[in-house]
Amino acid sequence: MIAVRPARPGEEFVIEDVIRRSILASYAHFLPKKVFRRIMDADRPGVEARENGPDFAIAELDGTPAGAMLLTGDYVDHLWTHPDFMGRGVGSALLAHAEARAAQAGHPRLTLNCFERNKQALAFYHARGYATERTYTASEDIVAGERVCFMAKQIDPDPAASR
Ligand SMILES: CC(C)(COP(=O)(O)OP(=O)(O)OC[C@H]1O[C@@H](n2cnc3c(N)ncnc32)[C@H](O)[C@@H]1OP(=O)(O)O)[C@@H](O)C(=O)NCCC(=O)NCCS
């Protein structure tokens, strides 16, 4: 059974572990080595977990933390499934949770960025109703030069939401 809940105080290490292992199982295979090395040298998993930990949602699969997601407004900032649990519905549950929360807050759509090279994730998002609105070249130092797809999906905002 998959349950999505807010991260608890002190769970930064859980989030960091999910991000690190998910990156190693994915980005390591499709990003140029130098870009991947810059991400790891900058300790992005640790930095993201420490800076944003309390705002993450965690998905538990049968009681074990299996994925992590960060929603900022109508933007999915992070979505990671631990590789031991990929393909078992964790990413879908976290994305559905993000859509429900964004709708409750009155947003008419959900947005996210995905590397163009990340074919598995692009297919995952397409299958769940997300379309690429534009592609652009990243300028942020650490991933400079990488092509990024900005994706969006229309959702039904809760009419009762006060925005
Ligand atoms: C993309 C990702 C979040 C999907 O989460 P998940 O828990 O594996 O996904 P689910 O089990 O809910 O759904 C499985 C679907 O994802 C696809 N998928 C994408 N990457 C996969 C992977 N590495 N392993 C298994 N399935 C994967 C499957 O093909 C399947 O598609 P379908 O149901 O449309 O046929 C996850 O694979 C992941 O963390 N990838 C690495 C990090 C990443 O790319 N994050 C997104 C950054 S924009």
C-alpha cells in the first residue's frame, strides 16, 4: 500500500538518500559525465534535502519511505523514487498528490521541468497528461547547456479555494 504524507522533522537524511539513489540510477546513465559530476560534487541531494526537507512529501510503500516530492505553488520542483521501488506506483501516487494539493490551492494547472535526455521520465509524464510547452537550454552553471522541457497539465481547481 502506498501512503503519501508530509516529511517529518529530522527526515532530511531520508530525503537525501532517496534523491541520491534515484539520481545514481537515472541521471548517471543519460547526463554527460561532467554534468553528472558537477551535480554530485555540489552535493545537490544533500543541499536540496537540507534546504527544503520540511516541505517535501514522502511516499511510503508498505511503511518504507520509497519516494519524495516537492511542490512549490503549481510547480513540481522534485519527484524522486528510490530505485528499489521504481515501477510500483510510487511516482504516480506522488504526482497525483501534487495535483490534488495544487487543485485544492486553486491552481488551474501543474508545471514541471524535465531534462530532454530523461526519456523515461518524459514518457512517464506524457502518459499522465503532461505536455511539453517549450524546450530551452539551461543556464544554471551546474547544468548549463542541457536541454530542458517545461511541461504542464491542466487540472480542475477547487472552486472553494481562496487564492
Ligand atoms: C520517473 C519516476 C519519478 C517515476 O516514478 P515510479 O515510481 O518509477 O513510477 P510509477 O511506478 O508510478 O509508474 C511507472 C511508470 O514510470 C515509467 N518509468 C519511468 N522511469 C522508470 C524506471 N526507472 N523504472 C520503472 N519505471 C519507470 C514506467 O515506464 C511506467 O510507465 P507507465 O505506467 O506509463 O507504463 C522515477 O522512475 C524516478 O525517480 N526516476 C529517476 C528520477 C527522475 O527522473 N525524476 C524526474 C525528474 S523530472
